[in-house]
Amino acid sequence: MPDAPRRPRRDALENRARLLEVAARAFAAEGLAAAPAAIAKQAGVGVGTLYRHFPTREALIDAAYRHQLAVVCEQASTLLAQYPAAEALREWLTHFLAYVGAKHGMSEALNAVIASGVDPYSDSRKLLVDAVSGLLSAGARDATLRDDVHAEDVLVLIGGIAYSAQHCEKPQAQRLIGLVLDSLAVHRPTSGRVPGGS
């Protein structure tokens, strides 16, 4: 009977995660000019460790992008454990804008991955739809968010804001998020005199 595959050691997993975080920042800031040796040094590992995990520059870029996306999507459930659904959605959308800004900075590097024959975006849509669906479902359950909204529509809206955020000030981007959230919120009628009543 063959032996079960050995699990990666904890320190190896930590090294890998640290490399991906540093690489994502480096490629967003410097594009393809980011040097693997410099990334390894900043992550506190040897360049041999980097190449053991990621044998090519394209493999590193692809993994760094997928790691950042996974972190953003996993934040949805983390935020739901800390905040009511509507507030968790607000926080998540703010994180998402930051992620899109980093992805824009990585565009040159990601184009190199695509040119190598790898699609770094293959899982993006499903991960994002699942994250937003979880937030919307929680909001429908606690009656703070509308229950007739599709996650895909929210992603189109926030994608437009993310694109605009590259050309506007951060306060304006936050106001736009506020408008999206207002359109998603359940608005309960206020008590008091009905307009037009006697």
C-alpha cells in the first residue's frame, strides 16, 4: 500500500504565504521589473526557497494573484463573524477596491502570465460570486439587505466603482460605495404621519 502524501511543514506553508504577499506588492509596484531575489530577501527566505515553490517568474505572479484573490474572498466570512451583514458588506467592498487597485498595478505582470499560456483569472468569477452571495444571503436572513439582488449585479456595480476609483479621490470612491449599499439596504417605513394624510 503506497504511503500517504506528506503534508507540507508549517514553516514551508508560512514561507510560501509570505513570499506571495511580498510578491503581490512587488509586482503591483514594479511590474515585471520586480526581481525574484529581492522578493525572496524581503520575505526573509533564500532565493532557492522561492524557486523551489515557484520555478518561474510567471508561476510566482500567477500564485501571488490567486493568493490575493483568495484572501479577499475569505474576508467575507471573517467579516460576517464580526459585523452585521450590511456592515460586513461595506467593509468587504472597501477591501475589494484595494484588491482591484493592486490587480491593476499587476496588469503588466499578469499579461506575461497569460502570454505563457496560463489563465490567472480562471477561478476569479466563482470565488467572487461565492463571497458576495454569502454576504447577501446573510443580509437577507437578518433583514438588513434586499433578498432580490444577484451577486453578479453587485460585482458589476462595484467593478465600475473600482475602475472609476483609479481616476478619483478615495472619499469619492467611499461615497459611491455608500450609494451602492443604500440601494441594497432594506428601508423600513418610518412611523408617524403619512404624507397627504389628515
